[in-house]
Amino acid sequence: MASGKSVLNNLTRGLEDAQRRSHRLLVVLSGSQAWCQAQLDGFTYLGSSFGERAGNEAQWLWIGDAQSGLTSPIALPPISAKQAHQLLGQECQGIIYDAWSGFNPNGFGQVVGTLVAGGVFILITPAADAWQDYSDPEYRHIAVPPFTAADVGRRFIQHLQKTIAADTGLIHFCEGELNANPLIFEGEHGVHCVADINHQQDLSSIAVPAPFKTKDQQDTVQHCVNILSQLQAVTVITADRGRGKSAALGILVARLMQKHQKSNAAATNPLLEILLTAPSRGAIQAVVTLLQRLLPADELTYERDCWHYGESRLRFLLPDQLLQQKPEADLLLVDEAAAIPAPLLLSLLDYPRVIFASTLHGYEGTGQGFSVRFLPYLDRRVPQRKLLRMHQPVRWAEGDPLERFSYQALLLDAEPADLSDYVAERDDVCYRKLDRDELVADTRRLKQLFGLLMLAHYRTTPGDLRILLDSPNIEIWGASVEHKGETQLVAAVLLAYEGPIDTDLAEAIMKGTRRPKGQLIPQTLLAHCQIADAAHCRGLRVMRIAVHPQLQRQGIGSALLQAVEQGSQDIDWLGTSFGATSALCCFWQRFGLQLQRLGHSRDKVSGTYAAVMLRGISPAGVALQRQGRVKATEQRQQMSASQRALIGTDLLALFDYQPSSGALG
């Protein structure tokens, strides 16, 4: 059993080593709720420490909820993990994350990025032998009616425990392995605490001038600062989360505006027009922050997503607005480009100068699909494009153990199977339902699965990992081949069981007074199509389907869906909902699905309309499909000429499609 002095010494040595390397320290405390609370009671020094040093940024953050977990230390207001996105852009020197309040993967990934070099992240969890039995408050958000929190799996916690046990870069204190004294101890000189060590660190061995944080950031801006002197130019900037990519764009815009202003002092030049697009306004926060920091406040004006500085203007438009308005510009900046569909990105190449910036690995999604789907098209169309990669983190040094832990715990760097030298043979592919208990026990296979999903869908988040492992209404099927002496997962489909719905609830949905979680297709048919029979059927909704890039267009996806249908019992229909494009609609039509409803408005990022398609399997399902077709026909008849023009002929053809006798299934 370790003594209090040895515990303090371990913490001190760990922090000193982390700060010497400009890294961050991860400390895990595991025990009973009473024991964990006792450890927190020793953090009362944070009350005075926080008050004395409080500035624009919090020194410490408490992530938790006293109603369901532990009580936070003095002067640290609790912040729900679900609100962690509000902390993006902030910096702190210490974080206490209470897993007794629930472990939210998205919130964990978001808050990890706010901790600076030399800081400490304290993760407090139930004891190892009790954590899986603990009723995590997150379970009630995962369960979809009619399931309850008791039906939710514990596989994600198993995965997290494996990650903690295997990580040699963290310090793990467990109840029963050290004295009952709290982690902050009285000594000869009063209270010792982790905050006594100075957190301010020089992250780079190479000095860089302000406002740059790293040499990477400086080089990226210098590569782009002369882009306006070129008649045509396309540059792609890629980076993992936390590398200062968006901030680099903000510095670049400020430099270009300042340069244009100086040139105007000697001659009258036309207005410099710079366009900025991104999936959301929140995504451009870092760009705007740097712009406002670097340009004089009395000369930079703002009005309706436009920033004016002299004879220069930066204008923000969402992707769908950019597509519709097509304004002229000297330069177009596209941030978080991986979240924008490749066809839309290609249409943006009509602008003379474009800079695409994209995150490759991060808490809110992955840009790996961007590299696979968009860059090959770009190479063919603009072979002279420049590709810049930013490697150096801004808030900590490379090799940071907390970043490594978060990548492993949340599978942020998951990749599909390596199929180099593989010769495709369709007869070699094996299709079967995947056992989720086996998946969590086989990290290599789990990473292949999650890598496939991230490659196919940008918005695959850490929260999706927990859902696919633990949600009681989820089922996973996969296709695999033997390669290099091992079984390699090459395709996967994520499915959700939906229906039947209780009669009273179904009536409330049809009246518009209830919108329960999940049940997407039955709710759509009940609420929008007023088909009462939708409540009585049980179906499988395809949430995600992904095929390895090397094996696409070989019928593997269709064969996987056939295996799902043949292997699923007691289902009335197979359906899906997605952002409608001609290619996706053709795929589902080949499988015999028919349109049931098309959404009224475009998605602001993809510019697509949401489509619900379905194919009946049982007699009841076939009858439901026919009713949906009637409602879809009525929907088209009620459209105005302007609505039909916006939707386009390709999608309007969905309303008329009739599956041929040769359709799959």
C-alpha cells in the first residue's frame, strides 16, 4: 500500500516530467463514490487559487453533475459533458472529469483539447470491478424506446478500462492501493498541490514570431500569403485537431487585408473580396478570433457575416448559400472541407483561387474520407495543386500522452484494413452478423470497423462508437476476407431495429404532440405521411453502410444487404434515410427500395434533401411500402413549380420509379 508521501511524490515527478516535455499528465482515480469524493475534498485550495489567478480563461474546469455524480470542489462551477462544446477555443491548466456523472465520449474528446502543456487531467471513475455494473447516467440517452437504461450494453466501458490498463503514460490510483488520505497532503510547508508547479511552457524549440504558435503554422501562412498574385491557385491544408489550422486561416486573412490596405495607400485598387465557407458558423470561430486580434478594432467593422477592413471584405456563407448565390471573389477559403460533400467541393473549383482546409482526426468527425474521395478528383482536375500538412500541436508538444490516450480510447485514428497487394475475389468474401462482445475484445477488428465508418461518413463521432457497441436496438453486419494470414473486415452495415410503436404513442406522433427518440422511419410515416399502419410494423433501418475503397463497385455492399435480409427474422421492411443524391438513390433502387418521402428543405451543408426509402419484406411491409408510394405521389402533386425546379429532375424521378423484376431481393 502506497503512503501519502509516495503518492504526492509520484504526482510531482509526473508533472515535472510532463512540463519538461511540454506534455500533459493524465491521472486516473478509481474507487467507491465515497472514496473518490474524499480525494476531491483535498482540492479545496482551488477556491483561493482560482480566485487569485482568474483571468479571461479558467485555470481549472470541473466536468460533472452533482445531482448524479460527485460534488465539485469549491469555486469550480460544474459543467455538463454535453455542454463541453461551449469550451472550444478556451484554455485551462487543469481538468477534473467526473465519470460518476457519466462518460460522454464526445464531451471527453472536446474538453481534452482545452488543456495546455504542463496541465493535469484528472479522470475519476468507479472501481474497476464495479464500473461495468454502475448505472452510468449516459445510458438513458443511449436507450431508445421501448428499451430502458438497464438494456444498454457495457462494452464501451470495457474498452475504456482496457485502454486505461494498457496505457503506461498515465498515473492510476486505485482505492485499496493507497492510504485513505486525500491526494493533497499537509507537509512542512503547508498544503502541497499540483498547481504549485508553473504551467507556462515553451512548446517549440524553434522560436517563432507572434502571432504564430508553431513553425508549421508560420510556414503554412507564408506558403499562402502570395496566392493573390497568381491567376489560378488551389491549396489543400490538412491537420489533426489542435494544430492551429483554422487560426492559420485567420492570420492569412489579416495579412492579406493589411497588404491590400498598404497597396491602396499608393494607388486606388478595387475591393478585395474574400469568401469563407464552413459547415457552420461555429466552425469559423478561430478564424474570426485571429482576424479580430490582429486588425485594429476601430478599423475592422462587422455586419451580417461580413468583416470590412479598408477596401477589403471577408464574407461568410454556408455551403448551400454559396452554391445558390455564387458570388464573385478573389479568394475562397473552405474550412472543415471534409464535412462538405465532394461534388459540392468540386463545383467550388470554378473560383480562381481556393484554399481547402480540413481536419483529418478529431473529436467531431474525421477527414479521412476527404483524402479518399475528394483529393483523387482534385489531382486529376488540378494536378498543380499544393498540399500542405500541419503536424505540430499548438497547445502541447508532439508525443503528448493525453492526446495518445484520447486517440486510443475514442478510436480517433482508426483506419480500415490494410489491403495492399490484395487481389479481390468476390467468392472469397464472407458475410455475417458481428458479435459486439467479440468486437470489444478484439481491438484490431474494432478499429477496422470504426475506420470503415469514419471513412464513409465524416460525422462519425466518438459518441457513435459507444452507440454501436452498447445501444440495445443496434445490429452490425460485416463482410470479411482472408489476407496476410488474418481476417480483414472490408465492409460493414450498421442497422437499427424500429417499430412497432404503442398505439397511444403512435396517435400522439400523428397529432404532432410527441417526438420520442429514435424510430426515424416509423415516425416519418406517422407524422408526415399519416400512415397509421407504420406503427404496427417492425423493420430494420440502415444507418450506415461502408465498403473498403479498394473493393467498391464490386457488388459487396448489395451482397451484404442481401445477407442481412436473409439472416434477419421477423422483420416487415428494410429501409433507410439519407441525403439524396443520384448515385445513392440508384444504389438503393437496385436493391428494390422505393421513395416514401422527400424532405422539404435542403441540408445547409450538403445541399441535399432528406429521403426516406423502404422495401416491404413481409405482406404487412409490402402493404406499408405501397401506402408510402401513394403518399409520395401526393407529395409530388402538391409541389409548386418552383419547388420542383429546386429539387431537380434527377430526384423528381424518384417519385416515378418502379422496381423491375430484376431488382435485388
